[in-house]
Amino acid sequence: MLKCTSWNVRRRAVLAAAFPETPWVRVQRDPARVLASLLATPPGWLGLQAPPQRAVRRFGLDPAAVSAMTRAEFAARALGAMLDAAATDSAGRICIDHADLPAAVWQRVAPHFGLQADPAAIERMIEESRFYAKDPASGIFTGDAPDRRPMTGAMRDAAQRFAEPGYRALASH
């Protein structure tokens, strides 16, 4: 298994050329929640807004507009570019909504890869899914509780405008 970071989906053609018969999974969730999480704990790629040419190469954004974007707009446009890239390459892909985890792992993901999960493996996955993978020290995973990440109206608007179309395209497949 190879787990890629989110922006790697924009380079999916490279992986597809190297592993043409390999199925893949896209895990996604509500773009506004993703945007809130990105802005609360910024990933390295969010820093690409400062050198606009790198943002252009990574996300295909207009270099003249990047510098003038708010941080929320930049993140939402980048997220939208990732979602669009995933939506245009459906060969061997299934999409899993974050809200359907962990059950989707043994119900949809394992069969997609030609695997079967026995009851003991399922119990182990359920147990492990209780923990917050991005920060094991924080303990139990609480999911997307409404108060987990603050979300402003500007963040909701940016997510709806720039990321929602790609999210809907993926959800419809």
C-alpha cells in the first residue's frame, strides 16, 4: 500500500503509469470541514502561496491572482484543484466519505483491493480507529465535532465556491 499526501492526486498520472492495474481509494469529507482543518493546522503546501510560481505548478492556479487571494481562498482553490484532479481519473478508484469510516474499510475498501477481513481483523480496525492518527498523543479521535475546528463564513463561502464542485463530482461516482 502507498499512502500519498493530498496534493499528490494532482500527479496521479505518474502513479497510474507506474502501476496501471493498481486500484486506489480517495477518502474525502465535507470541503468546509477540510478547509477549517487546513487553516487550523496548515500543511506545508499551504506555504506555496508566498512563491506564486510554485502554487501555479502544484495546483494550476493563476499566478497573478495567487498573491491577492485570502488564505482561505488559496486553500479552497488548491483543495478544489485536488478534488478536480481526483474526479477526472476514475480508473480503478473508489471514493469513501470520511463519515463512513471505519466500516467502509472492511465493507468497501478491502473488497476493492480483493481482500477479505475476518472478524478478528475487523475488531482490531475498530479498536485502532478510536485513536487520532494525526496526533496519537491527543488520544481518542472525536471526529468532526462542530466545535473541533473553528469555521468562519468566509471559509464556508470559499469552500462552497472553489472546492464543492469537485467534491460533488467525486461523490456522484
